[in-house]
Amino acid sequence: MIKREESISKLDNIHLINEIKMLKSVLWINPNRKSTPNQEQFSLRHMEEANDRLNRFSSYIKVAFPETEKNDGIIESTIKEIPEMKKLIEGRRGFKIPGKLILKCDHSLPISGSIKARGGIYEVLKFAEAIAIEHGLLSLNDNYAKLADENFKKLFSEYKIAVGSTGNLGLSIGIISAKLGFQVTVHMSHDAKEWKKQLLRNKGVTVIEYASDYSKAVEEGRKQAQQDPKCHFVDDENSVDLFAGYSVAALRLEKQLQDQNIKVDANHPLFVYLPCGVGGAPGGIAFGLKLIFGENVHIFFAEPLQSPCMLLGMMTGLHDEVSITDIGLNNQTEADGLAVGRASKFVGKLMESVLSGCFTVDDSFLFRSLKGMYEQENIFMEPSAHAGVFGPILLISEGKHYLEDNGLSSKMENATHLVWSTGGDMVPFEERKIYLEKNV
Ligand SMILES: *Cc1c(COP(=O)(O)O)cnc(C)c1O
């Protein structure tokens, strides 16, 4: 602890740390960004391997989740311009956001209605594939639709899957694991919403509740799983499989941008704003985007004022060796998907060459944005999913240096601001009403 405190106080970043402690919204620019990502630990090959695996599984997904039929069993969301929301923001702020504002609609990803339907489902599919191949029931060239048959369910029922979660990862892992036939346990932190626990229990998932936060739920889950050789633990703090599953989004986005004639090149910068919890989901996507778009993509992570674990880890270079409690923050936020006090062990390190920066956002902004998005665009997104909406506002008002230093100031009329929405479709009607009526 002493060592940590020293590293924190030794920094040139003292001023910024003070602002974070005072719960001001800050924008931190990463001085170590490169034009291409460092590929020692994770590379294009890993992303393509994950993409191939998801393609193999598409015939199974189509049968198991008929709502994915129209997209041929590929779990993907659309991108959509949100001009009315843009007008609302500009009116409220009193300045223009140059360029286009588009939304990546992961709040409506099929199966589990959040960004976790990417990495979470991918990791379980990979585990299932390995077991089925090992038992001689499956080979890579088969039609994977047969995984829905009873003999596979019987096989998988001998295995267990466990995960620790603030909610959405639990939903994703719970739903896909139960569908395949695994015995599944979700360890939920205290901030997980009641309806998420209920929904999982209704699907036959074992839900264990903790009075403490996310890190504790993960730790307990990991401990219990380690004692059982037939149990696979989906480790949100350390999993490369989760990261790989998320990264595939970048390949899909590249195609979607092309289809809509949205250019990304030296004269058409792409800005991407991703809500960040432990870092796996935004990290995997960011890495994939950086592999594809190089220096023409500018990626920012968004965190709540009380939970800036990635920002703190990156600015100090301490990554998972520092917690937001070390600087006196308490991790209390209505953005339950982002209520994480300590960042992933490996994601922060991987983000050093990738990220343009991190910023923090007030909970009250999330609710104003939630209401605005619903009224202007008829889109419902959960509070966590709105963190990225603050990105273009902060970039234009506070990020002039970044734009100048990167020769972007004169190109902003050609810019695309892509706000990554991360969850919302599964939120029950009654809960939506409470969010929408919240006084902020
Ligand atoms: C999990 C989650 C995130 C962030 O993902 P991490 O992998 O935890 O960084 C963002 N938004 C929502 C709605 C989430 O559920």
C-alpha cells in the first residue's frame, strides 16, 4: 500500500488526480498512443480466429436463438445516425459538434441485449466446442446446428460454468450456458439489479449474491471454480477469450461503415467512445479497431466519476495494482455495468499503444442523456450505456490540444463520432419507467 501511495503521489499527474478526487469530470490524454497496436500479446490472428469460430457457430446460434435468423446466426447490432440527439446536445451545450454522430447499437444485440453478448457468448462457445471435439462428437467442418441435439446437452450437463459479474456478463453467460446444457453459476455483486438475478433463476441458473462489490464477486467465483476440475471459470479480469470475442466487433464495424459510405482515412477521422468497466469489452473492441484503422481511429474510454479504474491504472502505469479506493473514491454509481474499482490485469497494458484517452462522466449526465435519447430518437439505453455520449461533448470543449497535436482541427467537419451503446434491451418496462422519470 505504501509503495502504491508513493507511485501515485510521485506523478506529474497530481493535478489531474486532485480533480478526480474532487469528482470533477476529466479528460486524460494518453501520451503513449502509437499508430499501430503492440501485437506481442494479442494480434490480428487471434481476432480472425475468433471471427472464424463465431462463423462456425452461426448455424447453431440460428437454431438455438431464432431471433438471430434474419442475420444468419451472427450476433450483431446496427449502426445508426442520431441527428435529433445531436441537435439536442448542441442546443444544450451552445456549441456545434462538427461531423456526424452515430450510435453503435449494442443495447439491442440479440440474445442478451448488451455488449456482453459478444465476448461472453464467445467464450462459452469456445469451451463447448473444445469439449465436443475432445469427445469425438464434433469436427470443425460439421454443421454446428447439431449442437442443439439432446446428446450434446447431455454431454455438457456434466460440465459447469461460473462467472462473477455486476449483471450483464452474468446474463450473457447464464443464458448461453443454460441453452447449451451446462450447469451454470453466476456470482453477483451487490449492485446487480434484482430483475437480472430473477431472470437468470428462471432459466435454471444458480445465482449467488454478495454484499460486496464486483472484484469480490469475481474473486469468490474464481476460488470456488478452482476446486472443481469440471468447472470453467469465465474470468472477466483476465480472460483473453473474452477479449478476442469482443475484438471481432471491429471487423463487423469496418464492413458496416463501408456499406453506409462512411469513410475512415487520414482526412476522415473516426472517433469512438466506449463505456469502460473492468476493460475487457471496450478493450477488445478498441484493439480490433486499432488493428484495422491504425492512426485514423481515436478511441476514448468513458467511466463514472466514482469508478475511473482504467483511467487511474493507465495514467499511473500501475494498471491492476491500483484501485480507486486508494485515492478515496467509493465506486458508488448508478451505472452498474461500470461499477469496477480495479481494472483488468492485462487490458490496461494492451491499451497503452491503442487509446487516445479516458474521461469521466457524472451520473446525472447519464440520466439526462437517457431521457434525451428516448425522447429524441426513441431509443432506450441503460444508464451505463450513456457514458460514451459525453465523449464528443468533452472532446470538442476540452480536447483542443489533442485535435491540434494530431493535425485534426481542420478535418473535424469530415469526422465521424461513434458512440458505442452497450446495453438496454433487456431492461423491463417498469425499470425503464423509473429511469425515465428520474429527476436530474
Ligand atoms: C460490461 C459493460 C460495460 C463495460 O465492459 P467491461 O468489459 O466491464 O469494461 C459497459 N456497458 C455495459 C452496459 C456493460 O454491461
